[in-house]
Amino acid sequence: MSKKLYVGNLKYGIGTSDLERIFGEFGDVSDAIVITDRQTGRSKGFGFVTFESDDDAQKAIDAVNGSEIDGRPVTVNVARPREDRGGGGGGGRY
């Protein structure tokens, strides 16, 4: 079973290939992505890494959580499902 990890407080220059390289040393990474702003394309400072193995994911959490990547202490934990932020949208004048 695969496990998705949240990786936060990333320096804005960190890209998806960097996440794959950093976390790849702990096991088989099936997916990695740095989240970017839709309008600017700039990193939002966090991303997700998915491991094939729960054991490898735990090894990565233990090794990387709280450590520094490019001078910033990063947060690594099991990703939680996205919360429904309500909807509606639309805004507009009446």
C-alpha cells in the first residue's frame, strides 16, 4: 500500500525533481510534486511525496522531518485528506 507524505516549509527554489532526489534515498517514490500558484507558477513552499511502501515512508519521516533542506527546517508527515473548504465561488455583482 502506498503512503502520501506532506512536505512543508520548502524553499521556493525547490522543484519536483529535487523532492524525488531527496526522498528517493529512502525507497521507491511513485510520485512527487511541488505545489505551485496557478497564476504565477511560483512554488507555494510545500509539496507531496508518495512512497510505494509504508515502511519507506516512515523512514523518510523519521530522517527528514525537522531537518534542513537548503537552510530551512522542513516538516514531513503523513498527508491528510483535503478538507472541503466550502464552495459557492462565483462572487459577482447582483
